[in-house]
Amino acid sequence: MAKKRRLIVRIGILIGFVATIIYVLYSSIFNNDNGMVSRGDQAPDFQLQTLDGKTVRLSDYRGQGVFLNFWATYCPPCKEEMPYMQNQYEKFKDKGVTILAVDVGEPKLTVEKFVKRYGLTFPILLDEKEEVIDLYGVGPIPVTFLIDKNGKVVDRITASLTEEDIEKYMTQIMP
């Protein structure tokens, strides 16, 4: 009788462990609340400094479409995208769409040299402490968020973009 009870207790404990493991796996696979900002989410507000020391908040651009790009000077796809972004910024800046390019974790001097070399005129924001990249759940760069005039994320793009892609996306968020 004692052996039978021990067996039942052990089976119960085993079933409890298996149920816990299944629950944890299910939660991690199907729960999308992992800190990653995705399509349909309200874009988290943030405050960063521009290269010239001006404080910028995402909420300052409410009413406009925002092409929010996370990048770094050492990233080859980012280097390729920047001239395309500049061309499209010139085309869309008077149509209610702006670009906010957030450099992640690099010194101001490095970013200034890059911006000068590429002739970039759209706002370049410095996320030296990588707080905003964490807030948005950004992993490998480049990552771009398309944000509509109401502050909603229309899309999250995790691939390198062509100039045609950038034009299409900026048209998509035009108010």
C-alpha cells in the first residue's frame, strides 16, 4: 500500500512538472508581450538629444508620419540606406512625413563625422545609453518603425531598405 501511494505521489509530481514546462513553453511562444514594439501598438514616447544638443520627443511629431530608423555608423546596410533616406526626406518633409534616425550607442563625434560625410539633414538622435533601442525591443539593426499621425505603429521593418522601399513606406504614413 505504501509503494502504491509513493507511486501515485511521484506520478502527480511528474504530471505537475510536465504541465509547468508545457505552460512555460506555450507562454514564451504565443505571448507577444516581450517588450517588442509591433504593428498596431502605440509608439512609446521617448526623449533624445540631436547632434546640435536640441531635445526631441517623439510626441513632438504627433500629426505627422514618422519614419523611425535605428542605425549605427558601423552597420553596412545602414550606410547604404542613408543616402536613400536623405533623398526621400527631401521629397516628403513638406508633405507631413519626417525621418528620425536614432544612432545606437556611438560617441557623438563618430556620428557627426558620418552625418557630415553623407550630407544628412534629417534629425539624427543619439541613444548613447541604448535606452530607446531597449524600449522598442530592437535587436540587430537596421530596424525601422513606420508611425502614423496618431502615434500608432503601422509597421516594423527589420530588413535593409531600397530607395523604392523607403518611398513606398513614407507614402504609406503620409497624413
